[in-house]
Amino acid sequence: MNYALGIDLGTTNSVAAVYRRGKIETLMLDGMHGTFPSVVNFKDDDTILVGHPAKNRIIIDPEHSVASVKRFMGDRNKKFNINGKEYTPVDISAIILKEMVEKAGEILKTKIEDVIITVPAYFNNNQKSDTLAAGKKAGLNVLQLIPEPTAAAIAYGLDKGRDQTIMVYDFGGGTFDVSILKITGNKFKVIAVDGDSHLGGDDLDNAIVDYLIQQLKNKKAIDLATENQREVRLVRQKLKEAAEKAKKELSQAHSTEILIPEVFGTTLEEVLTREKFNELIKLFLDTTIVKMRSVLNEAQMKPEDIDRVILVGGSTYNVAVRELVTREIKDPYTSEKVEEEVARGAAILAASLTLPEADFTPLEVENVTAHSLGLRVTKGKDADRFKVLLKRQTPVPAIVEEKFTTYKDRQRSVEIAVFQGENDYCSQNTFIGGFVLDGIPVRPAGVPIVSVQFEMDSSDILQVHAYCDDSSGHVDLNVNETSEETFSTQSPECIVLLIDLSYSMEGWKLKTTKEAVTEFLRIKSETRSGQDVIGCVVFASHAQTVSPLTKDFDFIGRKVQSMKTQGSTNMADGLKYAQRCLEENRNRELKSRIIMLSDGEPDSKMQVRRMVDKLVKENVRVDTVGAGKDYNKKLLQEIAGKTGGQFEAADNIDALLQAFINLAEL
């Protein structure tokens, strides 16, 4: 018998499920576990390990291991160089898919070709296209991509068998989605979606890792930048494993003991309480609250309009997650194995698409596109407007078409540059792809009619067609096969605001800094030179994140207002935190920039210079602001000069405000 699999290709773990013998089964691909680690290890003898064997080696061989590759899907610049070979995120994902399907075939005693693969609802067009490409590279016939919350709703809805409106809160290993759906019989209609494709359990693990590193620093003077880098990688992997274990234990217990011997010549012994863990991850959970409120607003609903909230993804085992969902909406429903529900829903849809109606009642599934898509209709520094053709939350599949014209006489070609986002200017949105339509007849400006058609299929993959009514030319485009190099768009930026909170900042400098950052955020939200994402890190005796990278500038503003002075000037630690924040978001394909304000002498100029050298290698620009009169002007000018940044002197209130205005308007 031919089977069609449902596959949840996850960040941390993947799951395969199938419909057979009248029910849905999660396949134990290794004979014991329903979850299959999304890890690949390349041994020196060219053997490739996938799944549990690869995960078992990652702690001793991190250099030849790849994990959490899902976070890099859509990043066409990301490469993994291992044993002299180069692998893309698509290559790694294809290896995982191929291994899963082969093991499933052994269990089902047949060759598997047809699959449905789930993707985060908030994945963009490039990320979904890369997932589809990975399936094809693995030799599979991908029947459809389906959003993870929709798959979870199918698994839940068919089981409960009643009409209802549900919210799916999907907090996985590397992504977060929240969707509202209406279920009517066998019809599943998505009303609205929101999310963050770079927020998940990995971030919760990293919060614990950062905390443990700080405890190591307090116990023994260490500097990760100067330690043996191989040992640093091994230690970080040990801490990562311990963090993941502690996180799971805290879903049941109120505290857990972390004991790791031989860490930089010492033993790390730490008791982590649930209260401390919740404090470490609060900013991430706050982001999910913002997204829940946003999706309710998009759906024009109130919490009382939701019949049930469904929790999906391994991160929802966290007690704090269940408590915040209960507080915001209502007491959620949780299945026994939340990490398997998405694959099970995908398997149900796979059966619906492949089995005769006599064997399986077909499903009706209506998804929506998570992002607005459109064109740059004119070029030039002052004419970079984004024209939306396909609005977010539009049901898919969908086809829309609009007519345009030329902007100068005798124009023989037009650029069709496609962007994705919600801002008015293309420079603030994400470039998807484009092409040039040639062969336009010679006419005065405004006479030729150019028609552009956006076609979104059921997998939320975009095709763009363009033609001129007066010519025989007709161009079809899969926008994911093109490069941004053809087009002259100003790239958006990923900015980390890095603020000195040493005790010397108390008084007018701290008060004015809060006002200056608020003005900076206001300018960024209102002008075309704004950035896609901004975050905020502060440093005193040590560094900490005030706000993760986000498009919610109001959220950053509220967090900045709560800043308080607290210690010395560990500028190097602040730069490390800012660099790590940028590194984790590298696959956003945004220009990286740090804006650092300091009013004093750093604890170690040598460590600062080492960090700056690292930032130079990673092409990160650092703009610096010297507040007051006692800062190290020579060092701040050196940092800005080395990284191609700008230095601003701010020895009074007006100068400090103007410095941030200047940097916002660059």
C-alpha cells in the first residue's frame, strides 16, 4: 500500500505520522521515540549521522554537527563548511527529511514518496520555498506545505468533532506562531495569523546558558574571547545540554540542580528555581503576549470569542506559558504529547488528499497569507513606495492583478521588484525577488499598460507574472530564483541599542537617554530610513538584554523607561551581548548595526578592542555616543572609525538628544 506521510520538520525535533488502519499513528523512527532530533553530524570518514546518533555526538563534536538549521531557512547566504564541503540550510534539511522518510519506509514496509511538510505560519516566502526545495532535494513529492497551527487544529478539531473558534498557540524549538481558526465540520478556516520565526525554545535554553556563563564568571575570572575556542565550543554545548534538561525538569519541579564538572578547570554547581527561570525568559514570553493580542485585533475578536486555546510545541510544557495563556485568554487545552500534534494533523490532510472519498472524508482547509506582498512601483532615493497587491490575512490560494505604466518617455523596460512586509517603503520591507520586463513599445510616459499578477498557491508560495498589453512579451517568475543584486533598493537594518548603565549615568544623562531613545524609535517608525528590527542591550558590571529584536517599537520604549543604573562599565560584555543578538538574527538578511552610548572609562580597553576586531570581521557597524565629559573620547572614536560608524559627542541635554536624532536619520 502507498502511504502519504505528514512531517513536522522542526527546529529541535522532527516528527513523522501516517494514517493507516483507520487511525493516525506517530512513527517511532528509531524504534523508541516519537520525536526525531533535527541534528546532522558529519564524521571524518564521510559517514553522515542523523537524528539521535547525531545528537549523541554533538556535545563531543560540535564543529562537525549542525542543529537548529530551521532558523536559517530562507537565508541564501548561510553556509556550513564541514570537512572541506559546503552545505546550505536546504542541504541539511534535505538530509534530515531523507533519513526520516527512509526509516518510515522501513516501518511501513514500502517506499514513501508523497509527503505533506508543515512550516511555521509566520515563515516568509523564501523560508517556505526553501522548505519545498529541501523536500524535492530529498526526492520527495511534496503534496503541500501546511502551516503548523493549521495542522494542529486539524488534529484537534477532528478529534473533538464540534464547531468552534480556536486559537492555536504554537511555541516550538525555534519558532512561535499564533493563529485563530473557525472549525465547521470538516472545514478549517484560518482567520488570522501572527508570530515570530526566530523565537522558540532555543531562546529559552540560551537564556539559561547566558545565566550559567555569568555564574562561571562570578566564580572564576574567565573571558570567553580569550579562552581556547575549541574548549569554549565544547563548554557552550555542555551548557546547552544542561539548559535543555533543566528547562524540561522545571516544567514539573519548582527547582533543579545543574551540575557540570570540568568547566574551565572548575565545577559548575547551580540550583535554578522556576522563579529565576521565569525571570530569565520573561521578555520572550512578553513577545508572545504581544502576538496574541495582535492576532485577536486582526481577527476583530475578543478573548471571550475564543472557544478553546490549543497549546502546541515542546516549549508549551513550561508552566509560565500555560499561566500567561490562561491569564490572557482562558485555560488552555494540552494534549498528552504536544510535540506530535502538528505531524498528526499533517498526516490527516495527507490522507485526505490521497485516499478515495470512500475511505476518508475530504477536508476543506483555507489558510491565509501571513505577510503582505507587493511591488516597488518607482525607483529613486525619494520614491521608494511599497505598493501592496496581496494583503496579509488574504485567504489562499489567491490571484490578484493590477495595472501600472511607465514613468518616463520611450521607456523600453520596467523592473518588477517584489517585497514583503507591512511598511510604506520598500527599504523597510524584505526583498523577495524580481526581474526586468523588456520589449515595451516606444510610447510617451504613462501610455503603455503593464499588468502584474501575483499568484499564491495553497502552500503560500508566490509566483509573479508580468506582461504589457501592447507587446507580445510575457514573463513568468518564481521570485525565489532571483537575486537582489539586480535592484537598487536600500537595505533595511538590524539595530541593537547598547546603553551604558553604570552609576555615573545617574541623573540628567539617564533621563535624557530615555528621551533620546524614545525619539530615535519615533523617527524610525515614521521615516523610510527605518529598520526592520531593533533591540536594546544595557551594560554595567555585566550586560543584559532589555528588549529582544522586534518590530514593536512601543514595546522597546516601555522597557527602556524602566532602566536603572547599577554598577561599573563592562563595555566589552555589552558588545558581546549585542554581537550575539545580531548573530542569532543573521538569517534576516539585514545590515547589522550597534549604536553604543557610554559616559565613562571601560573596565578593560583591551577586551573592548578584541570585541571590536571581531565585529569588524563580521561587518557590523558601530556608531558611538559619548555622554557627559568623562568618557574615553579616543576609544569611542576608534571604535566608530574601525567599524565604519559615526561618533557623536553629547556633553549636554540638547546634544544628547540631537545625537540620537542624527543617528536615526542616517
